[in-house]
Amino acid sequence: MSTPPHGLPRYRVLTGPDDESFCRRVSEAIDLGYELHEGPAVTFNGERVIVAQAVVWPARP
């Protein structure tokens, strides 16, 4: 598939608390065919750890 499914963009940044739900969202993007772009960004908002992970749709010839 040369374009992401469901009309999704080629580049996405997933964000949220560092919990099971966030990990599942990243895993689902990988299962769709996205690839991780670099490592995650992590911060602490005073209450919990917040993570951002960019994913990209790979260029296919």
C-alpha cells in the first residue's frame, strides 16, 4: 500500500500519558504499517509522564 489506510496522514505525532493506552495506540500505528520516527519525547507535567512519538508512513517504490 503506497498511502496510509483510512485517509490517515503520512506523518503523525501521537501524544498522551505514558500508560497502556498510549502504548497500544503506538502499537496499532505500527501494525497498520507506520514506522517510528526517531525516539520518543518525554516530559513530566507535574502529575504524570507525558510521551510524544512521531510515526511516518514509509516511502514505497
